Amino acid sequence: MTREKFLQRLFEPGESTCFSSNPYGTEIKNAPSQEDVYFSINPMHTSRADSNVTSYRNFLLEIDSIPLNQQIELVRNKLPVTAITFSGSKSYHFIISLIEPVNTETDYRRIVRGLMEAVPEADKSTKNPSRLSRLPFAVRPETGLLQELVYLGNRVSLAELPTAKPYHEPTEKSK
């Protein structure tokens, strides 16, 4: 597994995102530099902001509230994941990457609500589409530990998510 394969799994050719050496970064680039330890989970233009996301494809789950050795089993028993990265501290970052992105930020936020219901232990602050995650194969400066890519799978279809049905708008008859 390489950083390039990881990025190719999450992004389409020609897409850019924010890569940064700090959690406040906003600069959009085509590829990370040696100093970068963060990346925004979805492609975007101009600068890092939810309003600049160009494709709503990737979702992030992170859990700080349970021991590290229980996190992978908890999430993988509930959801299909595309990638798992050790943060270099007390959590794993789980990314679910859809085969086909959803159309709008509203759709994206509906899916996030379903994911948070499926894994209530997940940190609720990871719900926005321009969220930063830990970049695999970088060393976390505070701990000196590698942000290790521990799993890289395939993109998933929306239908594979156990809570796919609630993402659809109710019809007039069902209200």
C-alpha cells in the first residue's frame, strides 16, 4: 500500500483537495508535500470550505471515546469502510468512499446522520464534507508516530450502507 494508491482510491484524476501541515490549512493542491500531515476528505476548489466541495464522495468517522484496540472491530461490524488510518495517537480514521458521489451537501449530511446513528461512539465533529483527516504515511509531529494506513479496500455503493433507506426524502404519502 502506498500514499498514491490511497489518494487514487479516494479521488478521481484531476481532482484537488487541501493538504496541510497544520489543522487550520486551507490551501488546495494536486498532491501533498513532505510536510503535510492532513488532507481534506473530499475534492474541492479555491480553498478548504464546505461550500467549495466539488464531489460529495467521502465520509470520515473517528472515535476517541473507546480504547484503540476496540475501534476497528466496532466500526467494521457496522459499516463497510474504504480506508483505515491510524492517527498516530488515540484513534483510527475510517473513511467510507462511495462509488458514485451524492449530488448535494444536503444528501451528504443525511448520510452522515445515518452513519452517526450506526456508530454512536463516533466523534460528531467529523460530519462536514471539507473535514481534515490524517494523511497516511506522514509522521504525527506531537507523537513522532507514523500515521499508518492499516487497511485499504474498495469504494462502496450507497446501498451497502446499513442505513441507506433513511437517506431518501419522504414522499407526501409517507409523511
